[in-house]
Amino acid sequence: MGLELYLDLLSQPCRAIYIFAKKNNIPFEFKDVEVFRDSILGMKASGETSSGLQPESLRKMNVVKKVPVLRDEDFCLSEGIAILLYLSRKYNTPDHWYPSDLQKRAKVDEYLSWHQINIRSNAPKTMWIKVLIPLFTGQPLPSEKLQEVMEGLAASLKQLEDMFLQDKPFLVGNEISLADLTAIVELMQPVGVGCNIFEDRPKLAAWRKRVEEAIGKEIFLQAHKLILNIQELSNIQINPQLKAQLGPVLLKMLK
């Protein structure tokens, strides 16, 4: 048994890990866990995940019951950033991803810390509002709620440009890093649900193009195929029991 990655490519951290592993030719077995097709815990109603992993095994491996999860022989790890750092160190990936230079590495760390309470706390809400909450509750949210989220995201994007991108090709210098990878997968979430956040931001749009080219178009599109065809998710039939279980929880998330 080698490296196994339990991922749902609707998830931003999962896409980052998938892209990183593919781009760096890291051998792994892709375990597809379809979180929102089955339940918020990634467990099918029949009692087995789409990856073939029994729910009890998943619970033992990951007590927080969410993706991504890495299993490397007997070693298990969750949390996207931790997994990216583990892979970069174990497989000695090119230095630009997570620089050995102390100050460059500190700038990557600075972005990753800022990201969690800014971009990560705003961008994903667009998919919750436009797709997932209506899917599980059967009712749309007021348009004012989306406007509120977009205003918060706009403020974060301005800080992203002013504090980190500035006039550089990438967030931490002249080459792509984990900062860029973490940022781009997050910002594709609103794009996937029809919120073109790059349209009136030429500097950010140019950065996006450079990031896609650095990753490689084929890998980038593989990772984002599902999010860019999100209407397919909107049409699936949700188990009534899951709707009853998750609907009230999801509504509370954005109050």
C-alpha cells in the first residue's frame, strides 16, 4: 500500500493537493470521496463511500470526518495545508513551491495564514449560497445575502492585490508557490457558480493566467472540471433523509 489521497474535487484544498501531486509527479492512489453527492461526511446512504472505504474505517482514519485525507502506509494526515507541506518535504519538490530561503518561506507562511481568515472565509460562501444550500433546503437564499458575501470577498481581493501580489508575477516573487496554488483553487469557487471575480480586475486576471500556465492547462482543467460544471450537481437527487439532516445545519452556517 502506497500513498493514498482521499479527495473530493469540489473542495478547494482537495484540488490544491491533487494539482500539487500531479504537477510534481508524486505517485498516489486517488480515492474519490463525493462529499455533497452522498452526505456532508462523505458517506453513501448504502454504508460505503464512493472510494470503497467503509465508513467506520474513514471515521477511524479521520475523526473530523472530512476531506482531504492523506494515508501513507500507517501514517494519516488531514488538513490541506499540512498535507501540502508533508508532500513537499517528503518528495523534495522544487524549491519555488515552499522555498528553503528563510525569508521567502516566511512570506509563503504569511500568505497561508492570512488566506484562512480572508479568502477562505469569503470565496466558498458563493457556492453555498448559489448551489448547495438551495440543493439541500429546496429554497433559494435572498439576493442580499450573496451581495453581502461578494462585498466581503471584494475587500479580501483588494488586500490580496495590494498586500501580496503588488507588481510581482506571483504572490511571493517570480515563481509559483504554495501561496498561489492555495489562492487560485479558492478563487475558482465563485467562478464556478457564475461570479466572475476576475472580470474587472486586470492585474488579478493576469496573475490567474500565469498561475494556470505554471501549473499546466491540462492538470488545471482536470482539477476544476467538476466545479466548472457545477450545474450537474444542481440536478442530482438528494436523499430525503440527508436533506432533513443537513438543511437546518446549512441554513445556520450563513446567518
